[in-house]
Amino acid sequence: MPKWLENAVFYEIYPQSFFDANGDGVGDLEGIIQKLDYIQALGCNAIWLNPCFDSPFKDAGYDVRDYKKVAPRYGSNEDLFRLFDEAHKKGLKVLLDLVPGHTSEEHEWFQKSKMAAPNEYSNRYIWSDSWISWGLDGFRFIAGEAERNGVYIVNFFKCQPALNYGVLNPWQPWQLPPDHPECTATREALKDIMCFWLRGDKGRGCDGFRVDMADSLVKNDDPGKSATAQIWRNIREMLDAEFPEAAMISEWSSPGLSLPAGFHADFLLDHEGSGYKSLVRDYKLDGENRFTGPNNSFFKKDGAGDITRFLAQYMPWYENTKNAGYISLITGNHDTPRISLGLDPSELPLAYAFLFTMPGVPFLYYGDEIGMRHLNPPTKEGGYTRTGARTPMQWSKGKNMGFSAAATDRLYLPVDTGPGAPSVEAQEADPRSLLATVKALLRLRRSEPDLQARPNLEILYAEQGRLPFVYRRGAFIIALNPGGAPAEAAVQAQGRPVYAIGGCSLDDGRCRMEGQSFGIWKV
Ligand code: NOJ
């Protein structure tokens, strides 16, 4: 386990939209380098960069055409090595986004794989041996795209053919078992890509990977994903031997499976049943992001107010995996609606106070620190409704909110210039801003080992349909009342207040919380 994860706080950057240094309307690596001081001052000490590799961008870069080449619109490989170097000088780690399950249909491997004549890459993807195989057993096949007599499986969009790590219990002649040499060759090719970026250039390498759809490798895997896990454990062995400080964080949302498979941390995503939804996005939207019913998120001041819905999912995972690795809570990401869509400015600070005082490794999505809004732009690069959470960062009130010097109609996506659009500049000048709250929370977390990743969580008061929610982390008692009305609970502890939002107290065996308040006491 890389030691640095113990006090890591990540900042997720969607490179298209962060900062455009060369004025072409699209964010770039030089732009990120110029904003490293900002990220550091925020209190984050690690970055997750969404894919920045050569790509036709039909899925925003999750369709990789060349894993070893930075997309020219972001800069060059040298710029990425420079980013690692500059980040490291400031004590920041950088994770790249590894897309192991599929490539772009334009990747050279696929171009060769789809040829009629057998070659080294014929089995790099999963091809049936005739066109009539499509539709079998839930796989999604694409037909009519190649001269080869077969159809291939995709992982996500049509442009993302699934790489061949094998099929568990093959039942068709064209399906290969995971230990087939042509399937293990895919695994070795993946390791080669990882080593390329971890080694970097002249000692300038990345610090690990966020791994896309980490559970997607072996097809027809069993419910415990044992064949996929075996591949990751093999990769982890390589990392432990050669890059013991490299971190692997999975997009899996099932820590009971991912952590024993070798990941150091796993995201809790907004999948059904993950518990995350009950906290911040327990609502339904139509295709235009309009609410179609009530918002029962825990952090709504008039919400259902029930933390037990979250704990019922989280605690068993936490208890069963706390010695194996970390669970990562997120403010949001490039696939979820902006957290501010469901929570108003009075509710966001309480949500962040919770997310940043829980165990595990938290992730802050760019712009959430100022409460950037979810917009409704037309779909871009396969984003569909996700596009609204991917708009340019709002740095200042100036042209294009300080994101880019380009003409406004050349921006990657429209920037939020509407009334009340938040900006870094305005919030830096306001000690009561959301940005100031985030900074204070992260400063506290970073200075207190008991508030970092370590598994020292103890629930003190959590009752169905009742508030507050009170928990302990080592020497700290933490209480939270997201509801609009005062709430109190019996808590047998005395402590010195160290941080508060709103009015709250802990004495005489009672924790008393005003409406929408949060407190931390050191006992
Ligand atoms: C998950 C990524 O987060 C998402 O943005 C992408 O579209 C899919 N995986 C496919 O790679």
C-alpha cells in the first residue's frame, strides 16, 4: 500500500475544460501546470487526470487510439512529463486514467485485428467466427464493419471494441479462456503501457492510475469476478516489485471485490444500491435534467434525513475491507450530475464536511469547490447528459470566465456566464465562500492523521428518520445535522470544539445541533 495514500486528497481534472493556456478554446497540459499552485492551495495533494491520450474523442478520450501518445490538443508527451515533474516539486501526485477494457476502433491493434488475414492481433479483441453469432448471451456485437468473417464485442459505445482478456467457461470455438497465450498477451500489453508512464522520462513518471471499468476485463466472469481479479493481482505483483509507490484506484464500486483483487482504493459511485445516491442525488431527472419528482437526498434540508440508508450499504463494505484498502467518496465526477444540481448553496458545505471527514481517499471534482452549476449544453464527445458536468472551469469574471482567451464560439463547451455564476476569483475574496469552507476542511483533514484515510470510524448516533448523525474518528467526535430544524442526541463525551458550521455544542452528555450545522470536537 503506497504510504502517501494515507493523507491523499484528490482533485479530478477533466483536461478539456480546466484551463486553456494556448488560447485554442480547449484546456491543455500547460494550463494544468499553470494552475498547480491553485490546486495545492486548495488543500489537494493529488490529481486524477481524465484520459489525455491520442483519441478520436467519440467518448471524450475513453476511446484511446494511442496509449503512449498525448493527444496533440493537450500538448506533447514532454508536456505530460513536465506536468509530473512540476507537480512533484510541489508535493502533488498525478494519476493517469487507464482504460484497460477497450480501445478506440481506430487503435492500430484493432485496425490489424479486423483484417481478414490472420495476424498477431487477430485475437486481441473478441471476434466471433461468423456473423450469425451476434446477440448471444448478453454480449453486444457489432456487425458490418470489417472484411473479417466475424462480429466483435464492444464494451461501451460502438467505437470501443472490447479487448480480449478471455472468456470464462468458453462455450464457442472462437472464445478463448483467460489463460490462453493470446489473452495473457493483452494483459502484458497493458502492463507495458503502465510501465511506460510510470517510468516516464528522466525520472519524471506518473504516480499510478485510476482504472476505467476495472471489472470489465474477462467476459462471462463469475459473480465474484474471479478471473478478472486474477489479472489485476498479477498486475499488482508487478507493481509491488517495480513501482511499490504507484497507486491503483478502481472504477468498480464494489470494494469487497476490487480491493482483494489488488486495488488500493475503489470509488463509491452513484450506481443503484451504492449508498452514494441516498446522500446527494436521490432524485430522478428527465433527459433535459429536469426533476421529475422529489429530492430525498440526505443532505437536503427538507430531505428524508435518513443516514441509515447510506450506512446500510457502506458499513458492511467498510468493515469487510478496512484492512485491505480504501473506499473513495466523491463530490462528483465527469459522469455524474454536478453535486450542485441536487443541493443548494446552504447544503453543499455540509455535504463536503461529511465527505472530507470520512475514512478512505476523497475525490473533489474540479469546480465543485466553488459550486459550479450543471448546465444543459448539447451533447459533446459522447457526453450526452454528462456534458453538463464537463463545462469550463470558472476562474474569474473576465472573458470566458478566465478559462480561455479564445473567441467564445470556439470554446470546447459553453462556459457558465449566467447570473450568479460562481468564480474562483470572487470566492477567494470572500472568507465565507464555499471555496473557503473547502479549504478549511481540507486543511483540517491534512493536519490530523485521525481525520485521514485510516479505518477508525465508529458510529455514535445514527437512527432511521432521525437527526443528527454523530460519528467518531480516533480523537474526534463529528456531528452533522443537514435538516432545517434543530436536532440533538445523547453522546457521552466531552470535547474541545475545533471546527463548526452553524451553531452546535457537545456537553452534559448531549450533542445539540442547530438546523444545518456541523461540528468537530477533539476529545
Ligand atoms: C467510465 C468513464 O468514467 C466514462 O466516462 C466512460 O464513458 C466509460 N467508462 C467508458 O470508458
